[in-house]
Amino acid sequence: MSAVALPALAVLELHASTTEVAVLAFLGQLPNAVALWAGALSDRHPKRPQLIASDLAVAGALSARVLPF
């Protein structure tokens, strides 16, 4: 659904150009291309520091969203 809706929304509401829609589509597919490599890389390292780092990243993202700076 979002593969069709997001570019359509960008064109209709934001008046995005062809290049901007292509970059948007590329960035939408980027996590799929990186996921296999990132999974193999994370399997080679201890899990506890990864979990702590991800919890800190989530806390930072939530505090940046909630706190009005």
C-alpha cells in the first residue's frame, strides 16, 4: 500500500518532481537491501551492547520528539 500511496501523495500534495519521487522510492527500498548485511554483521558481535545501544537510540528519539527544543 505505501509503495503506491507515498509517491502518489508526494506528487499530488507536495508537487514532487520525477527525481524526488525516484529518490523517495530508492530510500524506501534501502532497508531491504541493507537488512541481510546488517543481520550477518550483528550476529558476529555480542547482543547485550547492541540491545543497550538500541534502547538508548529509542530513548533519544522519543525524547527528541516529546521535548520542545
